Amino acid sequence: MPTSMNMVKGMPYIDNLDEVCDSCVFSKHHKASFAKEIKWKANKALELVHTNMCSPIKPMTTRHNKFFLTFIDDYSKKTYVYFLKRKSEVLNCFKDFKAIIEKQNDYNIKTMRYDRGG
């Protein structure tokens, strides 16, 4: 091993520079970026409702809730937050939200979009 190439102590010398490890290959793959803009926006309430679930939150709330579920109306930006003890409560929570919000607005939710959190 040439001493001029020994720049980092403890780093093994690589004889074959043309050889590439799997990690290097995967890290250099093209990654599609997220869309910078949503293709369309709602023109009236409940036309598009975004939803997301955060889990599990630590520490849990004083009422022992570990999760929360959000619903955001794209048009009005009104945000509804529900705290849940178990993931299995999501469907019933959505049914309750849907019944209440559609009754308040006199029309139905047209589109739901699950937004994955970052």
C-alpha cells in the first residue's frame, strides 16, 4: 500500500477502484421527487379532504391516547384532530367525522386523500 494514499488511519486500502458495492449503486439511483404542487385544489368545502395518522406519540397523552388522526378540508383549511388509544379506532372515527361534517355542510365529502407524513 502506497503511504501517500494512506490518508485516513484505520481505513482499509482499496485495490480495485472499478469495483462498486451494492450500497453505492443503490445510493446513486435516481429518486423521483415529490410533486411541488398539487394538481388541483378544491373549489368548495369537502370537495377534497386530506387525512393523516400519526403513530405512536410518546409520551402518550394524559388520557392514554397514543395516536392522532387529522382531517383537513382543502378549501377552508379547517383542521379536525382526533386522539385515539388504538389504531383500530380509525374507521369508527372516520364514520363519526363524516356524519358530523356532512350534516353541518349539507353535502358529502367528494374525495379523501391520505397524506403520508414527513
